[in-house]
Amino acid sequence: MLRSMYSGVSGMKNFQTKLDVIGNNISNVNTIGYKKSTINFQDLMSQNMSNSGSNPMQVGLGSSTSSINVVHTPGSSMSTGVATDLTVSGNGFFVVGTPGDFNLTRSGSFTVNNAGVLKTAQGQDVLDSQGRTITIPENNRDSFGINSAGQIVVPGSVNPIATLGIITVDNPSSLRKVGGSMYGAPANSTPTTAALAEVSVGSGQLEMSNVDLTEEFTEMIIAQRGFQANSRTITTSDEILQEVVNLKR
């Protein structure tokens, strides 16, 4: 069987995966705090044809996916005017979940429920710098604000109600997505304050997705043409095999 047929199959599989990645990016173009993914390919092993010459004679056997990476460049900020809509700068992440079992997120679309608990849009508790649930006292729910240090403050009070928990990650691309615009927290990570993490919190705004539709559609065209080219390789290989079969009639 011709090697080119198997090479074409591997190429089609890879470009299908690329289209899957692009499709996911495009579907999340308006997802708050979403970070786009990119895919890289690598060649497979090569078969040695001869070692008689000074240079090796090898034929490649196709390609494979080497990595799918998340790009953590910041998205643009959208002003909402809602005090509990937050952004965080740099490599900072908000801490959400339960004490001792939390995740990270860049989606700062938070609300206060009837019990005064600060929650995410998915119903997760927002945790403070001590890893505890944040509860706003009933008499302050109409007057509190959140400053750039992530402190929940009320007019006339010196001490903040709570301080948002922040975790910074040196290599955000290593984080694993767990759904709901959240990432699994690195092992042994603990929440801290925005000041100690050297990041700032913005109130009344949300971080939009960092997906660039122009770039994604360009990559889609490349993936489509790559898929078509590999399918043509298989078609051509099939035609050659048909000619071989027809040698004896």
C-alpha cells in the first residue's frame, strides 16, 4: 500500500482537530474571560530507504498533533457599571468554589444572592484572601463597592468587609480547563490579596474573550485547504493503485 495514503489520512485527522479547536474558539467569541486555544503539528517518524549514501534517504510517514495550547493574552474590557462585575490584571485569577476545593477564573461576572453571598454566574462561591466564602451584611448590600485592591468597602467604614482572593500563576498555559470558564487550581496554591499578588482589580467592567475573528477565519481557511489537499493525496494514491490493479486484465 502506498505510504502517501496513510500520510494523507494523518493529515486529514490533524486538520479536523484544528477545525475543532477553531470552532470552539469562535463559539466562545462572546464568552466572558475566555482564552483562545491554538494547535501545533509535528511530523511522524521517517522510514529509512537506504544508508548507502553520505546523507540518509528517508520518507516521512505523515504528521501528528504536538500540542494544543491556551493563549492567555488579556481580552478587552467592557464597561457595565455593575459594582460586582470585576476584572483582574496580569496573571491574576479570582478564586471560586468552596474552602479547600476551589478553582480559578478570569470571568468576574459576580452577583450577590438573597443570603448576601457573592457568587459566580454558575453559582460558585467567590472566596476571599483567606479562602473563605464572602458574605455581604444585609445593611450594606445597597452601598458597598470594590476598590482596585479587591477590598469590599462601604462608605464611612475604615475596615473592609472582605478582600477578594487572588491567585497568580507564573505559567497560565499550564492550567487545565474544567468548564464554566474555570481552571483547576495548581497544587498547593493559596489565595492572597491583589496587593500582595501585585495585580489590580477593576470594578464595573468585564474582561471579554481574546478571540480575534479575523485570525480564526483565516486559520479556518488554512485548515480547510489543508484538509482538501490531504484528501486529494488519498484520491491520487487510489488512482495509482487502480492503475496497478488494471495492469492485468
